[in-house]
Amino acid sequence: MKKRKLLTLCTACLLAFSMTACSGTEAQNAAESAAEAESAAETVSAENESTAAEGAETAASETETAETASETESTQAEEGSALTLPAQDRAGKPITVPEEVNTIISLAPATTQILCDLGLADRIVAVDSNSPQYAEEMSEDVLQFNMMEPDLEQIMAAEADIVFVSTMSSQGGDDVFQPVRDAGVCVAEIPTSNSIEDVKKDVQFVADCVGMSAEGKALLDGMDAVIGEVSAIGENISDQKTVLFEISPVPYLYSFGTGVYLNEMIELIGAENVLADQEGWLSVTEESAVAANPDVILTSDNFSNEDPVAEILGREGWQNVTAVMEGQVAYIDNAASSLPNHHIVDALVEMAKAIYPDEYAGLE
């Protein structure tokens, strides 16, 4: 830090008094004048010395204060920097994140989306085979791996600074990436999050790992703005509709109860999940779904039927279900609703408009 220069005040009072030979009264007067001048000079000199000392003391104090402030700012900056580099991943495993991350492998579509939205598509050198359909920004030359059976040798050969993985790759319970960790590569695991709050933490974690904490915070601010707008409307809805959200259709009907971020979203909107008496991701029998008689049916199926809404409306045995009778069936974007990252609020808006079109008409 630059140190403030100390300005030293030096005042010199020089009295040059030349005496020529004189006599009598003139000599006496001259001597008295000389004495008075000498006294005045001493007074001025003393005052100037005092002023200079005070100035020096003030300047020194200001310098010390500035230096202290600088040291405090430096310490805070260092502490802030340390806080943005996680010491453990979202699974609680210790990690050492490189100070600079220039090459990235992402083996989870949700993480790949976050990285692309942070503007890092050009740093991704490899992804899982599902990621490309959710991240058009990536180069077509990017390596692709099977998420369930990743090629560890190729992953290590890619020499990435960090590898983001999900628990999908370790379904058997073993850490399949241990050899990669042992090779000194930073492997950051992000388990599938089941709450909106944990989804936020995932987004911030990814941003922190790549040195873009502020940009990650901006993504979360955008999420909070949408959630706040929806909840402000939802909390004033008294006549709640019941909702069935189909992840996959019959005959392999799959949905969820409580403890899932999609259930939180239904509640934020001001509706009720017909399966809220159960917990987690669920296989649902067709009979129980019909018996639940939902007011609204939402579906994110984009693989079983070309037109999933038409399939539901035309199901045999569902004609007396309220949602089918009243045509209250809607498709919700699969990526936005199924990938746990900041885009879940896009699905939240779609869901809100589908369940309560009038109440959320002004929601963008």
C-alpha cells in the first residue's frame, strides 16, 4: 500500500542585523531594536516548531489509520476469496478446488446447464451423453461419457481442472471416481437435491468452484424474485385445487409426494399435491391416481408419447376424473422441471399458469 508522504513544516526566521559604529542614543535604540527582533524571531520559531510537530503527529495518525484500514480490507478480501473456494463438495467429501479452473468435465445435465449459463461452455471438455440436449452452447467436439459407466481412463486423460459428478454414477454405493481422486483430480459430487433451498446451494456451489461467486448469486437473486412473486399470489388463494404431476405416464405412472422440490412448488402456487400423504418419488398405481380425482393433471413426459396431453385426455377409464372432464391437463417443460438448478423457476411459472390461469395471468 502507498504510504502517505509526511509533509514537514520548516519555518526559518533569519534576522540579519548589521550594525555600524554608532554612539549615544542611536546605539542604544539600535540595541533595543535588535533585542526585540531576536525575541520575536524566537517566538515565531517556537510556534512554527509546535505547528510542525502537531502536523507530523496528525499525518502519522492518518497514515496508521489508512494502513490499518488497508490491512483490514486485505484480510477481508483474502477471507472472502477463501470462502468462495469450497473445502468440501455437496456430498460432504473434502475437495481441493484449483484457484484457476480453465477446463471442466460435467457428468450431470443440471450442472452443465449452470456452467453454460455462467458463460463457461467453452471451458467444458467433456460431458455425460444426456447433457448436449440441454446445452446447445457447447461445442459438438466435446467428449461424451456414459453417466452410468464413465470411462475413468479417458476422464483422467482429459486433464480437467475439475470434474462435476452426480450420485447417478454411483448407484451401487461405491465411489466409482475414487481412482480419479487418487490421481489428484478435483472431483466435486453433487447429490440430487430434493428441496428448493438445496437446489440454490447447488447452483452457488458450482459458481464458487469456478470462481464466479457473484454471478452465481445473481442467478439465485433471479430465482428468489420469481419465487417471491409466485408465493405472494399463492398465499392468498383459499380455494385450493388438487394436482397430480406425472413424471412418466401409465402403465408406469411415476410421481412424487412431499420432500421433493416439485411438491414445494405446487404448495408455493397455492395448490395441493394429491399424493402429499406420501413421501419422496413414487410409483403410482393407475387405480389410486383415478381415485385421487385431481382437479389438474400436469405432465413432463417427453419420451413416451408424441402428445402427452392428448394421451391423458383420451385414457380409458379416466373420463370421470375432474381434470380430464374439464380439460385441465397441461405439459410442463421436462428440462425445467426435472433438472434441479435455477431453471426450476421456469417450470414454476408454467405450473402456476396451468393451475390458476386467471390468478397468474400477469406472471411472466
